[in-house]
Amino acid sequence: MARAALNPAPSNPDTKDTIMIYSTATVPVNPEGETQLTRAQAWAGLELKARDARLFLPPGLCTRCDVVEESATHFVREATIGGADLREIITLEPESKVTFFQATGPREGAIINELYEDEAGALQLRFYCYIGLRGKEPNGPEEQAEQTQFDGEDKGYKSALLSTLKRTRELVAEGKL
């Protein structure tokens, strides 16, 4: 299920209002007919993707992805994705949540990937974000295009969740996770 909206963010009275992009999508980790992943395996895939997105994105989309700082609470990744250089501060809540804080690059805000169990006990993977675009007009054409991209069925974040799980299954089958 995907849901999205352009939401007003708290604004400073000295600046013009900011519109933020909010998007969410959730997919089952173990749909019928797929090789079942444990929470630990799904988590290993999410953590690996946070450290090196090149292994999970279409060839050529991510041309650089390096962890440049690491501490007990977070690590910093510098990457070039879709031609845009970015720096992200990434926090890990083991076997639960990866949060990508957009420090530099075209976006500002947070992107979250979360593993959780639904009311029936089935493992789910949820994406959600609350971001804006640096230097762009609030609710302008660039933000509207970004919103459409986030929510798209073919190239949006639901698709990204599904491809992450597919790649995780491949790495498990290859004995690499």
C-alpha cells in the first residue's frame, strides 16, 4: 500500500512556507511463493544496502557509495546516485530500522526503511520519508515530480522495497548473507 501527500512543514515566519514530501509504502517480506527470509536475513540485506547501495540499485544508477565515517551510533556515507552527489548520516536500530538523514545533496529530511511484524505476525518492510528539495520552490514542478517518483508503482519506493528483498534473496542463495 502506498500513500503520499505534500504536507506543510512547520515554517519560520521570516521565510516562505515550506512544503514537504511525505511518502510511504509497505510490502510483505515473505509473500507466498517466494523463498522465506528470516528477520536476521532481511536485516542483513538492509544494512548491506545502507553501506553499499551499488549492490541493490540498477547498474549505473549508483556510481559511488563509500562509508567515510563510522561511530558507535551512526555512519556517514557519501554516494553518487542518479548523477547527484550526496552525503547521508545513517543510523541503525538493529533488526528494526535504518534511517538515512540527508546531510547534503538535492534532498533534505529523512528516509526510513523499517522491518516490523503486522498484527498477524507477518514480517513487513516499510519505507517512509519526509523530505524537501534544497533550493526549489515549495510545491513547485520539481517537488511535484519528486512526489510522483516516490509514489510510482514502477520506479517508486514500493518497487525499491521489492527489488531490495529480491536482491537479499539472491545474496542469501549465493551464501553471501
